[in-house]
Amino acid sequence: MPRTLFEHLSPDTGAKRILALDGGGAKAMLSLGMLKVLEGELRRRAGGGLDFRLSDYYDLIGGGSSAAVLAAGLALGMSVDDLIEFYRRHGPGIFGRRPDDGLILRPRLNANRFRRSVQGLLGARTLGSDEIKTGLAFGLTRIDAGTTWIVTNHPLGRFYDQSETHAFAEKRYRLSDLVAASAGGGDIASDVAIDVDLDEKRRAAGKGHFVDPEGAANPSLDLFSLVLDSAQRFSWSASAATLMLTSIGAGMRKPAIEGATFRALPASARAAHVIRTLAHEAQVQSVKVMQGLSAPKTPWRLNGESDEATNAAYVAQPLLDYQRIDVMLDTKPKPRRAGDPQPPITALERVLGRELDADTLHGLSLVNNAASANLELMLEIGESVGRTFVGPAYPDPNFDLPEWRG
């Protein structure tokens, strides 16, 4: 029998499980492939019933940027297949590439189509809806206030029910508005505005403006901090036996560019490349910190396949059971002439079990490449990657639900 929201959130109901979802635009299909394998393994442990959902197992599901729609859907009890179909149907219109997408400042998504599609998926449900099956958290960046928000459905949270103030209570926010605000306006220079203040008669009286900074794509560290912050009222315990976190990536690629090419770009494009490099480094550092606080069974190799020092411990005893599930989207050069030696096979191709041409590999890292063939390839890659991490040993059987143990 599914647990109640109280049972998911209360610190007194046993070990806790967090699912953190990276943003990635069209690359959400990679994440969904990984999640499909994860859901399948947990369903097997639960007895094989088709009604099993990840919201039955995870006590808090969180995501920022475009992954906010995945977090909301999963927390509402949707299956991974439900969300795969959402991306198949709406992805090409939301993230579809345009002919001039070679320019780095082009939009990552069509914000209007994204918002309409999300409204169709989530309806008018609010963060306080009793249809939400488990803990839910969104990461948002409010540009007009220069702050970041972590918005949750925890009924004891500081801002969940602000009946005595002129600010919106978190429970009143529509899920579709929070998802749209988290994803921003489609590029690094656009915003989404939603109501955040009330007047004396408790009518909407002021808007907040939200953007999607690429560096905020990985919410793992924010969610880990959230559940340990006494002011947020989670009060969960930090140890490898009581707290686990599954971090689902959306594919990573080092944003390298030749110096001469960089210098030839206009100033705005150079600035965008710098932002992208800093965002990538923020991603790497987030994984590095989380691995340093834990002892992952399969450490993520931060600097390539030859890097063995990927799990330096920052604490004497692990503070959680953490596992990063992701893939490097390495490229390879195009052969210049017929008969030239073929470039070495990439790690991604080894996981997939076949080789891909250079253009296809390049297209995998574009967050607005939602051509149907690319979506299906990303789903296949995500499932292949998922199977290299997920199985009888992960998630750790110590975190199996009590009723699964007979």
C-alpha cells in the first residue's frame, strides 16, 4: 500500500530516499531512459505490479530547470512511460531545433509551448494538492530579487502557509507555474514572471521574475542541504544507513572550444561560452562534493576514464548513500578523407554497443535537439547507461521498503 505524504516526510518513519533530477532540455529523454531502468528494478523488488511508481519509493523528488516537469510528474504518481510519451508528443515543438541553432545564444526551448504543454500535463493542481504522492521540491532563481528559492510541499515548511503575510503561500502555487518559472524564458537572457505577492485584500499584487541559469541544473547538493536544515522542518538524519540520494544526470560534455575560434566570435557569444564553461564546472564540483560526503559504489569519473582519484573522502564517515547516474557525451572528429583511420570508439558508444557518426554524437548534447530520431536515440542511450548502474546491488537493498522484505 502506498505511503502517505506524512509517512514520506516524517523523520520518524525510517530511512529516507531522495531522487534528484538534472535539467537538460530535450536531453530529459536521456534521464527518462535511466529512470525507466530504475523504475523497472524497483518494481521487480516490489513484486512486479504494474501500479508501482517511483513516488512509492522515493520520499523527496526534486528538479530544477526543465527537469522540474519530470519531478512534478513523478511526484504526482505518473510512470516513467507516461513522461516518455509526454516528451515524444511535445518535445519536438518545445525543444525543436531551428536552422540557425548553431549560434550559442539561440533559445533552448520555446517557453510558450513549454508552458502550455505543462499546463495540459499538470492541470490546475497546486503545490498543496493532495494528489501529490510524496515530497516534491523545485529549484528556482529569482532574478529581480537576486535569490534562489527551494520551494517544497512540506506542510511544516516556513513558507508553505503564510496566512499572516502578504506573500504567496507555497501551497497556493500552481505546479505548472513553478515548473515554468524553474525552466525560465528559454535562454539565458529571458525570464518568466509569476505572482508572488498579495495586497491587503489578498489579491495578486506583485510578480517575481525567474530565469534558468545553466549552473543550477544539478539539484543534489541543494536537496541534501534542504533535508538537513532545521528551519525547513525535514530534520532527516545524515548517515549512509538512513539517507540515500540518487542523482540522475542528463549527459555531460566538456564545453571546450579552440582558442582561435573563441577569439573570432562576437563578444556576446564569447560571454555565453564562458557561462557554459562555468556551468559545467559547477556541475562537476557538485558531483565531487557529493561523492566526498559519501562512498558511492560506482564513483563517477569526473575527469575522464583514466581518473582514479574520483572519490576523495571529505568526512570520516559517509553522510549519505549517494550515486550519480550519468554519461559523458563525448564527440569524435569527422574523417577528412576516405581511408583515414577511424577515431577511437567513445565510452558512450561502448555502453550503447555500437558506433555513431560524428554528427549524431555532436547532436546529443544540444538541449534543443528534439528531432524524433534523436529523442529515441537518447532514450536508448539512457536505458543502456541505467543498466550499468542499476541492478540487484543498486539501489542498496538496505533501502528496500520494509514490506518488500516479506
